[in-house]
Amino acid sequence: MKRSEINQSIEVAKEVFAAVGLHLPPFAYWTVEDWKSKGGEADEIRRAMLGWDVTDFGKGQFEEWGRTLFTLRNGYRREGGFLKCYAEKFILDPPNQKPPLHFHRSKMEDIINRGGGNILIRLFQATQDGKCSEERVKAQVDGMTHELDPGGIVRLEPGQSICLPPYLIHQFWGEQGTGIEVAGTQYTVSGEVSSVCDDWNDNCFLDPVERFPAIEEDEPRRHYLCNEYPAACE
């Protein structure tokens, strides 16, 4: 993935999040230069992998397969378990840009349409060996039970939310023709409220992917991604 794609997508995300009334914390704007002065007081940001997360999953087709999100809060493993047991993210949803189909073994999450346009979510129940089941799917949308055919799509309008329990295969994206327009593209914003997000051990993709792909440094980095933070300064 190119650094220029990452830089541009972060700038778009800042604009779109602001347009739907979502405010980011100060560390969202810290530059590479700013991080040079950050010591141990910023360790939770480093350890919990808070901040910007942009990926094309190693596919090299960011407009089709990608994700740009900002993690505001998250737990991380310490001796004796997780002290903080919840997480929250803002996710940029361009039309038709999807993550690959995936599920989580332990994380339960609510996906909330925070505004802009509609969000489409495709769902399958997972089999014991991590494949798409042919069983019908039950999904909770705003506390109401909906039953779908395998691979069925739920449409979330702004303000609506869906609960995704462990072993429910999913992918979601912004619906074409809806959203806030920025630089000729329409965007929706989803939020994620969940139990702890463990990107290293709890993501189960149906096809091989690189969750944090190699980056081609075709221009200078503006912000560190959540998996790139430097060690604390002394």
C-alpha cells in the first residue's frame, strides 16, 4: 500500500467525521514531529493501538478492499487479563469499499450508522471450521430480531445499529448514492462499540490477508498508524 493513499484517506476521514459532528481527540492530529516529544504518558495509545488505522489488507486495491478507521479507546492485555474491557472506533465508509469477509472468536460489537448515508452489511453464520454456513442468520437491529437468508444484507440508516456476536461473518460498506460528498465521493461514517479489539489474534478472515500490509513510502508520513508508533522518548 502507498503512503500517499494513507495520507489522503486520513485527511478525508478528518473532514467527513467533522461533517457528521464527530470530534476526534487531540492525538488524532499529532504529527511525526509531535511524537518525538511523547514519553511514557502516551503508553496507552501505543499499547492499545489507538489512533489511525488504514489498510488495503495486502490486496493492492484500496478503493475496493480497504478500511480507514480511528480507534478512540481499547483495552490491551496485561498481567491478569484486560483492565479495560471495551473499545470504540469511527470508521470511514466509502461506497463499495469493503473489508474481506471475517468474524471474531471473542469480540462482540455493535456497528452504528453515525451519519452521512446508509450502510449495507452482509451476514453469514460461521461453521465450526470458519466457513460460511447455509443456515439462516438471526441479527439484532436496534434490539429487534431479524432473520435473513445466508449472505443476506441489512441496511442501516443513520442512527440505526446492529449487534454482531462472535462467529457471525460480516462485511459492511457505504451504500452507493448516499452519503456526504467530499472530493467527488460520497461517504458514510459508522461507529463500532465493542469488547476489546485484538487485531493480532481475534480476526478470522475467510481468505488470506495482511491486516497490516507493507507500505511503499512514496511520500513522507504525516501521522503514525496504530501499529507504527515509536518507543517513548526518554
